[in-house]
Amino acid sequence: MSYKIDVISTLKSLENFKYDWKQFEKKYFKFEYNYDIIKNWLYYFLEKNNDRFGYDKKILILVIYFENSIKTIFPLIKVRRKTKRFINYTSLEFIGSQFGLNHISQIGEIKEEYFNVLLSWLNENIKYDLLFFSNQDIKQKNKYLKFKKYFYSVYPI
């Protein structure tokens, strides 16, 4: 199986992808977490730098395709965090997790193979210290055992 990953890394590229995202959302719409919520969060908080929201945020929305069809969207953000002013680390988080949005996760069908594609791509292409997937929907947390270590706490890679 051959998957393709497109990266959305700017607000402009997110706007350019709006139509495709909205079409995909028709099948997997979540009131709590959708294109408009993600875009608005980025608009208001992307440039905000502080201990709560993090520093030097970079958009990293990954769209996974199979046979030219979108299968899932991982709306991630790369964030530099500080602890006690001495230690800096970089985490990958779902967009909005810093704001405490509930039921955030990938958009689309949850399959272990999509998650494996994500992890493989991240490890090959992105430098980060922690993968932090919080505030997950309970149904999604329990869907695959492999995911659990990423949902409940910070998981060092």
C-alpha cells in the first residue's frame, strides 16, 4: 500500500485546502473540532507566545491520501515549550490542545495503519522531543491499543 502525505504549513495553504477539507468533513464532521474551529484557533493563537500556548508555533497539518483519496487529516502544531526557564523542548500536539478543546483528534476514520504512516513520516521528516496527544475522545482512545500510549500522557520519542 502506498500512502501520500501532503503538509499544510501556512494559513495560506490552509485556506487553499478549504474546499477539499470541507468536502471531506461532510463524511467525518465533528462539531467540536472541524475546519472552522482549527482555522479560528490558528488565526487568534498562532502568533501568541507565552507559557500557556507555547512559543514559535509551526502549523503541521498532515493530510494522508491513499489512491488519490483523503483518508485522514492530522491537524498538528509544532510548539516550543519552556519549563522553569531552563529547559526547552519541542512537542507535536493537536491544534487547540493548548486551549483545552475537548474531543480533538485526527479527522477521518481511525485506523492503526494511518497512525503508523503518521509516525513513520514524522520520524523521518520532523525533529521533535515529545508527541503529546491530549483531550482525546474516549471512543477514539480505546479504539486501538497502540494509540493509548499517546493519548493519556506525554510520550517521549
